[in-house]
Amino acid sequence: MRRALLLLAFLWYAPPARADGPGYRWRSGAPSGGELAQRFAPPAGTTRMAVAPGSFGDWLRHLPLLPPGAQVHLFDGRLKARQDVHLAVVDLDVGTRDLQQCADAVMRLRAEYLFASGAAIAFHPDPGKPRAIAWPAHDTDRRRFEKYLVRVFADAGTASLAAELGPAREPAPGDVLIQGGYPGHAILVLDVAIAADGRRYLMLGQSYMPAQQFHVLKAADGSPWFAAAFPLATPEWRPFAAADLKRF
């Protein structure tokens, strides 16, 4: 019964459009598949977690989507072998090289938000060392920025990202579930809904190996909402522990 209610709710949900804030500079025009928050309602009996207008969490909540039913493509145009793990595909290019994998997509979205905000950007590709791949504040050169992203993808990964993120006690939009390693995996918390009794539900997004379009993951009940209970299982990776929850 709960599954049916969840499915009905997110199929028919249509909240107001987002307030002004940092845009999505890699694209122009209205999203062909609407926005994330417009397509998916919070689970029955919950409300979306409050976030500051213009924050990273607010920006993620309104990511542009491809039309319903879109399949996930790899960087070379082929279809991903598994098309049963996602409910939506984010309208975000993946490039033509096998670079924008899991942690890369997380860093891409964080960098795109900061770029649109006019803020400085820095990632530290060597775990525990000070070397930074940096982007200056207020630089709006899109072509140079895309070259900068390629440097980040080539040098940084799950190990370095896990090392520079701080711990998070309770999940919030913009947090990262990450297991650093060679390989490791990183999943971005796109949204959080909270029930009256305090239970939290997470909407999760990922890229994977090989590099592929960033997509919203499907939970075991067929909805986009994962219960925030650890260990937390996702469709293509081993369960995440509470200590794997990190924050920018």
C-alpha cells in the first residue's frame, strides 16, 4: 500500500517553480523534462527538509531533467547495460571520454553550482596533501571552465574527495555517500524528506563506471526515496555505513 501511495504521489506532484538563484550554466532554455522537485513528491506523510534559498541543496532540488522514460547513455553513446536502476536522467552532458564517473559527477555538480554563484573552486587531488586544482572567483569563461573540469576529473577521484569532505551526522541535500578507493563509489544526496517522527528519506543520484549520464536512483520500493537507515543499500554498490556520509 505504501509503495502505491508513493508512486501515485510522485507521478502527480507539481510544486511551485523555484525561486531565483544560481543557474545551470551548461544548458539554456527550459528543461525538456521539468525540474527534479516538480517531478517527484516527498513520500506520503513527510515534508521536504528546509534548505536556504540559493544554497547547494536548493540548487540540486531543482536540477533540470530529461523527459520521463529517458535511458542512461554512456560517454560513447551506447546504452548503459542496466536500465533498471534509475527513475530519471539529469539533463547534464557527460562528455566523450571515460572521465565523468561517480566522484567526477559529484565534483562536476558542486563545481557548476560554485561557478554559477561566482565563487572560487578548489579540489585537492592528492589525499592528505595541499596541492589544489583551483578556479578563481568571478571567472565566467565557460570554455576555460570546461577544461578545468577535465583536469579535475583526470586527477581527482573518490579517494581524494573522501579525504577532503567533512563528516555529516544527519543527511541533508548536498551531502555525499562516499567510499574512497581504487575503485570506490560516490553518490550525491539530491533531496531529503522528513516524517513527523523524525525519519528521513533520501533522494540519491549517481554516475557510475564507465562514465555515464547522471541519474536519479530507484529504491527497492520503486520510488526515488531511500530510507536513511544504515547500512544503506543502493542498486549497484555495496551498502554505505553511517561513517560514509560526508559534507562539502
